[in-house]
Amino acid sequence: MLTKNIAELLESGHISQDYKINGWVRAFRSNRFIALNDGSCLANIQVIADANLPNYESDIVKLYPGASVSVSGTLVASEGGGQAVEIHAQSVTV
């Protein structure tokens, strides 16, 4: 698994490849969508944290802006508007 910063992912990340990113929660909505920023650029990357993650109830639903997290997951084309790509999390460590 490659560790990249968000600027690198947004610029040249490869779809369907697994990455690890670290950063701070900018926003957390619908108990699923994490806007993550690491300071490498002004843009955030959206992380999808599904309820099937082992620490979903204990950690993820309690996230707040400013929390520091490490995310491992797969870069995919975004299904929603506002961003071209997003990360589907396989693990989220607070």
C-alpha cells in the first residue's frame, strides 16, 4: 500500500489502487463521509467510511473537525458531485 499526500492523489492517483493517507478531518457528515485534508493543498479528499468497518461505532461515528486520522483504502471515481475521486476506506485509525 502506497502512502501519498492528498495533492499527489488528486493530481496523479491511479483508480482502483490502494493508498494510505494521513490528515485532519475538515468535515464529517451523514456518519459516513469524511472530508480529509493534510495541508499539501487547499482541496480535501472525500473518504467513505461504511458501517462495516470494525471501529465504526467506537471511533468513526464520534469524529469531529480537527481529529487526526490515518486512512487506508482504495481510490475510486466519485459517484457524487463535487469531486472527481474519493477513497473507499478499508480502515480508519483515529
